[in-house]
Amino acid sequence: MKAIVLSAGQGRRLLPLTADRPKCLLSVDGETSVLERQLELLAECGVRQALVVTGFGADCVDERLAHHPVPGLAVQTLYNPFFASSDNLATCWLARGAMDEEFVLLNGDTLFERGVLERLLGTARAPITVTVDHKLRYDDDDMKVSLDASGRLLAIGKTLPLPSVGGESIGLLAFRAAGAKHFVAGLEHAVRKPAALRRWYLSVVNELTDETRVETCSIRGLWWQEIDSSEDLERARSRYAGGADA
């Protein structure tokens, strides 16, 4: 299985830390960056190939990866020249050539303990599986999900009615062969629409629930952290500094 890591963004909410380097290169575990920690974890879980889609600070990412290879993991980068004017649907579309087999897709600002990826890889049998967590309250920025009683995904998006919400996507998905094919077709269709540059790739997954089975993998009780703010960054650093299995 391969991995596709979406790391094209700058991370403006983390300025001035990201003034001259992308969010994915911020250190979280000593000198180890967000991206390097993701790649190390992928390798630990048996992933052997990774494509990192870059944008802001792409040269910095290329240089960092060249000087800090991850044992057992072949890493390539793909530059998104439209990173400043598009959301991650376009970033995914640019990486569609790598979606020719089973793969995991992860946001470049999501960190998690090894058990999260192990659970996803060990349970994902549906064409598409979305990793979800659960909490008591959800805010406007959460990528919320609606589920049926079996855990099948019914809808995903930030504006779902709160009474229908059963969890949130953490930005980690697994695609089996049929799911990869459907996803690429969905991206090709979506990118032709005028609003494509302002859409998230999960809007394509939402549309695919009508034609293919999309399951969820619950990681309730396991650690993960999205890095959106300086507070998020400090929480992640504290986690690693504490020596936890992350």
C-alpha cells in the first residue's frame, strides 16, 4: 500500500512560524517535523511508498526529505503550483496519477499515534474508509460526519445539521482498489465545475456515498492532533516530549 500526503499549504494561522517554511516542516518531536513524523509512522506500519504533494515552501520540503530519508519508505514529491489559490480538492486531483492502487490519504497537518493507523489498516475492507473520532460538541470548523447504525457514512461536511452528527473526520482515509477508481472519477468530475478550486476533497467522498459503500473507522480513545494553531502545536509537542507512543 502507498500513501499520499497533502502538504501544500502554508498554515497562515501559525504565522509568524510559517512565514518562511510550510506548516509540515514545523518541529514537533525534538527536531523532527510534522511531515517527518508522519512518514516515519507510515513506514512503521508497513507502508512502502509515499507521495508528498507540496506547495508553499516546496524547495524546503524537497531539501529536508533529501537530507532526512526515512528507512524503508520511498518518498517522492509532487508540486502543486496552484496551492495559493485552491483548496485540497485540486491538490488531490493533481495526485490522481498515484491513485492507481490501494492507498491511504492523509492531511499534512494531522498527527496521530501508531494505533490509529494500525486500526485503519487492520479494519478497512470497504472501497473507502474514513477515520473518525467522537466528542460531545462539534464546532463550525470540524469536518463532521453522519453515520448509520452500522458505521456506514451517510454524509460528510462542515455544515451538517448538528442533530445528525455522529463524529468528525480526522483527515485520514483508506482507499481499496474500487474506492480509488471511484474517487479518481469523482475528482475528474468535480474539477470541471466552476467552484472546484474552493472545494475540499471530502466533498467528493460525500457525493460518492450515493454510488459506493463508504465505511468509517472509529478511533475513540486514541490520540490524534490537527495542527491549525499555536495551541495545537504546543499540545503535539507536549505529547511527544512526554514520551508517549505517538
